[in-house]
Amino acid sequence: MAKKIFVINPGSASKKYALYEEGRELFYAHFETENGKILLTTKMPSGAEKINLEAADYQSAMEYVFNLMVEKGIIAGKDDLSAAGVRVVSPGDFFEEHRPIDEKYLAELKAISLEAPLHIVPTLKEIEAAVSLFPGLPLSGVSDSAFHKRKPAYARNYAIAGEDASRFGIYRFGYHGLSAQSVLRKLEKDLGSMPARVIICHLGGGASVTAVKDGASVENSMGFSPLEGLPMSTRVGNIDAGAVVYLAQKTGFTLTQLEDYLNHKSGLLGLSGRTGDVRELIELEKNNDRQAALALDVFAYAVKKYIGSYTAVLNGLDVLVFSGAIGERSPIMRARICNNLDELGILLDDEKNNLTVEQMGFVQKPGSAVKIAVIPTDEMAEIAREIP
């Protein structure tokens, strides 16, 4: 009997599940918040469906999905599953490898859970749910930083004492590696070969930029945790360490409160004072909301800076890729980011850009030195590929 692999992807602002058989997707489910409501999008060979859900359904999302797969005849029951895999976003050398989830793995994950709370806490809950729902099913932790493991030492190290970096494992691990692998796989297939110099902008609730040379990661905007880099939906991104110390002194925040502030109350939400959702910010901007406009400007400017610096890192650029929910769905933000990058050879075609939403396509003008690609990421398929 062909192996059926159940894939679990707990994001910072959503939950995704999928079922694969010999590399073929049999079922896909995506829980997200849209206009303040919980929306479930499902896909299967027979078609797609969108369902509005209650909060209780979201809390028990894995069980809900399992029951739905049985109801739809995708599987007969738990015995149909061969293995499961969970996307794991965590600092630490230990988590730069794909590993079976056992007692040691769980102990390591719990010990580091304070360093990337937006991902690790939900991940631990999903692992607990999987163990409870599918007792005895082989479960693997699939690393989101493994793709970046071989970054050059000068890109991996912070400028702190080497003995402290080694003792505490403080390095720039980088994340969104599974998304980068997926994008590169599709890009190489479409072009017939791997471009030498690629920049991938994975823009969603969590956002990062990756520089790729000859198919290998040489730099990623995220660092020790997913908090570094671009401003994100609720995460601060880059900020002066001195400003963080000053903020703590002035507010009297404990370390836990400070961590919560930087992870959950900053980013686009903090800038706008209203929301961290780019779709909502765009609508607010249309109604002359200055703070929403500022949030979008700060976000686009940050992405633009990374594109420029990573073009220097790569000594040129062949392909610029937009992926992730914002990168795939928002022609407005792609145009905002690419504006005034013509000196880097990046020339966006407005008509092609506006017509390319949630589908793969190239949106550069004729004569643009750099190809501009929109490539829907498929982290789920990458996770399935890594499960033994």
C-alpha cells in the first residue's frame, strides 16, 4: 500500500494541513483569519471549498481536518496514515536537522520555546494534538532552517564574543528555508536550469528575504529567531539593541513582557495602531489613514533595502521572486516594492503584475535585466518530501 503522509504546518498566524501519497497532494486545509472571521479553505481533487468556522473549530483544527478527510472519503481512518511531519521553526543547532520527534526532541523544543514563541508554542500544541489523535504514528520534525545551515560564517555570526555565541548557541540561523526550497524547485523546472543569482521575498504574516547563489542559501534576513529582519504583521523586525534596552527601562517591562511586545504588538500592527493585515491596511490607506500608509511604506522600504543589499551580496541579480501570501496575492505591494529599482535592472510590467495573483508567472517588462517571478510557495510538499 502506498504511504500516506500527513503534514502539519503551524504558522505564526495560521494553520495548514495536507495529505500526500507518493508526492501527490490528496487533501489540503488552510485555517486563517480574514476580516475578523476564521476561514477554512480546503482543496482536493474534486475541487476547492471555503468554510466559515467558529473559534472552537480552530482550536481543535487537526481533529476537525481528520474528521473532514474521513467524511470526504479521502481516508477510511487513522490506520490509513503511514507517518506525519511537522514544520519546526526554532533556533539552535539541534533544529537545523530533520529529526524524528521523540522525548529528547520534545525536551529540546520545550527548552528553547521562549526564543521563538510565535512558532514554538503553537508547534508544541500541534505535536501534542498529533500524539493524542494519532498514537503510535511516526512523527518527524522538519526543520525550517536546514536550508540555511551552510551559510558562510560571516553571514551566520553576530558580532558578540565567540565563546558566548558557542556556549549559548547564538547564531543567525535563518528561516523560511522550506519555502525557499519549494520556490527554487519550481523556478528551476520552469526555466530549465537553476539561475545563478536569486533573491526570494517570502512575504506573509511572517516575512523574510533570502539570497541564493547557485541554488544554495548565502543569506536570510531572519536571524537567531524569526524576530529579526523585515517588519512583519506583529513582529518588530530590525531594531537597535540600545532602543530595546531603553524601551525596557522606560516601560518597566519584564523580559517576558518585552518579548510579547516585540513579537505580538509591534510590526505593521504597532505602526498602524489598527491591524497587521496588509489587505486591511491597503483599504485603510484608501480612506486616508496616515498610519496605515506609514506601515505599508515602512514594510515596502524594508523589503527594497534587502533587495538592494542582497544584490550586492550576490554581485548582481538574475531573478527576483515574490512568494508568500502578500507576495503572491498583492500586485499593489509588489509594485510598491519594485518602484525605483530600475538602476538594479528591475523593471516591473504593471499589466502583467496586476493579472498575476495566486499563480506562477513572470511580471517583468521586456528588456528588464532581472526576471521578476511570482511563485506560489508549497511548504507542505517540501515537508512531505523530507519525511522518511
